[in-house]
Amino acid sequence: MPAFFQDRGLQLLIFGGKGGVGKTTCAAATAVRLAVDSPERHFLLVSTDPAHSLSDSLAGSPPPCNLAVLEIDAQEYLTAFRQDHHTKFREIASRGTFLDDEDISSFLDLSFPGRDELMAFLEISKWVAGEAYSCIVVDTAPTGHTLRLLSMSELIGQWLDALDALLAKNRYMKQLYSGSYCPDELDEFLLDLSGSVQRMEALLKDTARCRFVPVMLPEVLSIRETTMLLDELKRLEVPFSDILVNKLFPDNACPVCAEEHARQMKKLGCLCAKFSGYQLWGFLLYPEEVRGLDSLKGFWMRATPLAIPTSGAKQLRRLPTSSFPQVDGPAQPPSQGTRLLLFAGKGGVGKTTLACATALHLARTLPGKEVLLFSTDPANSLSACLEKRIGPKPKRIAQGLSVMEIDPQAEFETLKELYAEELESFLSTFSPNLDLTFDREVMERILDLSPPGLDEIMALTLVMEFLAQGKYDLFILDSAPTGHLIRLLELPEIIDQWLKVFFNLFLKYKKIFRLPNITRRLVQMSMVLKRLRSMLKDPSQSSLYAVAILTEMAFEETTDLVAACVRMEVCVPTLFLNLATAANQCPFCPALHQKEAHIKDKFQQAFPQKHHATIYRQGEMRGLTRLGELGQALYRTSQKETIPAVL
């Protein structure tokens, strides 16, 4: 068993990795095992993923009496946080700025950094400090957002610095006129928040009290993302010692299983040097899902220490190329007027693969049209899937097809640099005898009070600007997993509200704020957002393709995704049911196929008006050749295809 089961000093156990690798199952099974083995201790199992799966994993089973289970509702906690502290924030702002009560209220109603991660960070910090639980087990969002959670102390630090800057002028004036300054309740409030951040940061780096447990699949995309995750954990000094490798195929006489097993071992064989010094634990893929208390109790009985084979091992024989991809019920390609396609679903279901295959196919079958495939996910996978080096600017990889991986944070930093440069230029026009020290700092930090998700929206506005320029005809988005995509779809209206507050501020104080360049940039963002909102609600211009696998948990998450799309008036014409198992004579595959057939029926009954396309498991689909074949199989077409030149 992994070391974290024996270490009773651990207060925080965090499970993380790429979407779809089984983080929720591993976290839930670990919490259940800890609770059963130590009935005298108390544990908390908590999910920080906006698309929660803990309830689905427990499947209605009551947890052990010494195990509490919680799925964090970030909005609920944020509302309570605002109610508890709104008066303090208003007082802080009013002490150190020219803004009036109306301005302050407008900003504070919108401006909280990284809503989901912030609330999770603060709540976990509070639970650890309260020592109500012997150990807290955390089921996280997929990699990119987990890293944002782990580095939340830096973001909150900037936010607190911005608030502290508002108090600095008041402190100075009191010191100047009374000769001394005694910290009051507002100073204590900021100190308490800062203390919570510092305690949490110290905990995350404490090998005696905290452990991160990476979960991965033996597949190229998961391996690359895990490698990136490990590098970031080392940089952040977050301790880890065990790595869980999930969903290993059995090594039996079945050609399908044997090929999958050999392929998985070959991929893992490349990691001997990278993962040396860490213990890998392997879990076989089982036909039945690990759901419910009994299954979770037995999960760790399946764990075996995993020895990574050497390059000369028998399992690493070169495998023959798989046959042409098998797809039941190919989908209709998007209509001629479609400008935006979004691929969405639970992490690990194959969104990136299907988005890449679709982009290649449409580039081939729409001669004269230009397609842009892009991703705004903090953990981009397009480069690995296409086997091409992709960057933050469009790169043409085939005839009619360009690809880009947008760095949302970099786009936001560019906006902040523009604001800082123009502000500095504006302030330099004032008389050198006029002391603007404190007002300057407040004005410099105003963008640190921007709402969460502004960086992701800026990434989308960059793409929409390409649309306005007419450079591309069709845009295909490989989205972040479900919970974060839903938040992204909701963001345009939130950001639009923030922009209105900013514009009103500029108009109201136009004699103070004279920043024409940043104003023009924000006006441009506002116009682009209006077009994006209009496009998302127009089925003749945009569609969302939902991608799922045939499991109960993927079914539940897809149901939530489709419901959110209905609420936001986003058209979902097609469901892609990916990674299905074909029936054969193997003792393993038929059981898996039968279970999947039951889930497939549930999809049909739940979404009878939508087209269902089933894609069968056929090894890893990477590179332009295999992805092109998959794209051809995915869609019905009567058009004659031309194979594009690869650049």
C-alpha cells in the first residue's frame, strides 16, 4: 500500500491529474479506506471540481460515520463570504481612493479572484486550522485548474496587496497628523486573511502534513500532462511520492486486450528516468465501474506495485497498425453557415482527439475555407494529439487548417502591461510637486480587482477578433472539462457587467482617468463579447458537440452539460459516445461491452432528439494520418475528399 496510508501525520491528501483518469474514484476509495481502517479518527472527503462527481462515485451509499463528504459550491461560499465581509471591503476602499460608495459597490460585487479556487483554498485552510478532521482528502479539478488552486496564494496575495494599498494612504495620514498609528479592525481583517494564505502555503509545502497524489493513464496525452504536473509540483515545492496508473488492460490472449496492454507498457517504458524515485501503483481496468461503498472499499485491493518495463521487454514488441476507425451512426457535418464549433465533456473522454479529427476533416471537405482549431484550456493537449509543436499564435499545419494554443494568463498580462504603460504616461504629466504616491498605487492595482475568468475571456476575444477580420471561416474550440466550460460560457455576461463598471468609472472621472488606449481596448472587448453571446445563441452559426464515454459518471456529467446548454440557449445537435468496446470472444471485453450497452440505452432515452455517434476503441489516435482517418469516419459526406498537403 502507498506510504500515505501509513503516515498518520498527514492532514491534507490531494488527488490530481488530467480529466478522466479516475481522480474521483481514487480519492473516494482512499477516504473510505482511511475511515474504515481508523474508526476513531474523523476524515473529510471534498471536491473542488465545479463538475462534481463524488455523489456519483458513492452512488447513494452512505459513507462511514467518521467520513464527511462535501462538494464545494463556490457560489454559495462566495455569497456568504461577501455577506460576512462586504462592509469591511467598502470601508477599506473608501479610505484610500477617490471612488464613491456606488463605485466601490460596483467593483466589490464583481471582483473576486478565481472564484472556484479561491473559495476552495480559503475553506480548506479554515478546516485545517480548525483541526476538526484528522485528514482532508481532496478530489480536484483537472490539471490546469488544480495548479491554479495550488498557486492561489500568489493570486490572493496580489488581491490583498491591492486592498492593502487602499489602506496605506489612511495609515500615512494618521501617522502624519497624530504621530502614531494603531492597527484597527480593517488591518486585522487583512492580516487574518493574509495569515490564512500563509498557513495554507506552508501546509502545501510540508512533507510531514501534506501529500499530492498524481493519477494518470498509460496514454501519451495523460503521460505528458502528468510530466508537466510533476514539474510544477516540484517548482511549487508540493510533496509527492506515489503515482497511480489507472485503467491498465489485462495481458491475456485477446488480440484487443494484448495490443492495448503492450501499447500501454510501451508508453510507460519511456518514463523510467522521469519517474525514477517514485513508486508507481497500477490498477487494472475492470468491466464494472467502481461506484458505491462496497466497490470503493475493495478498490485498493486491486493495487499492485508497477515495475516499468525496460525497452527490451517482450511486451514492447512493435504492433501492427490498427484498421480504419469504426464508428456507428456517423454524424452530419456542421451546416455551411456554422462559424463556431465547441467540443465539450468530462475530462478524459476524448474531446481533444475528436476536435482535431473534425478540424482535419472539415479542412479537407470544405475547399477554399480556412479552419482555426484552438484551445483555451490551461492544460493544452493539441500539440501532443497532433504531434506538432503548436504555440500561442496560429500555425498552419495542413491545407486550410491552422492551430493555436492560447495562453489566457499571457493575454491578461498583456492587457495589464498596456494599462500600466498608459497610466505611467498619464501620471507623468502631473506636476512633480504633486504627491500622488498612494493614488498612483491604487490606480496601478485596479486591474488586480478584475473578476475571475477575465483571462479566459480575453483568449476568446482574441479568436473573435480573427473572426471579425475574416481571416478564418470556421473556428473549432477544444474546451476545458465540463465545469469550467460552463463557467466560461456564463462569463461573457459577467465580464460585460465588469466592463460597464469600468466604462462608467472612466466617464465619471474622465478628468482623472484619461487613458484612451486602454479604453479603446476595453470597448473592443465589449463589442466582441456581444458578438460572441449572439453567436452562441444562434444555432445557424454555432453548435456544441458533447463528447462522452459509456460510464455512469460520464452520463451524469453529460446530463448536467446539456441542461446548462439549454439554460444558456446553446445548440447541442450531436452526442459522440467515445471509446466504446466492441464485442468479441475475450472473457474481458464482452462484459465491458454489455455494461456499455446499458449506458448507451440510457443516453438514447435521455436525449432522443439528438444524434448519437458511437466511436469504438482502436488504440491511440494521434498524428495527422490517424486523425484524418478518424475524421473521415466521424461524419457522413457525399463530397469528394482531397487530402491536404501537410506543412
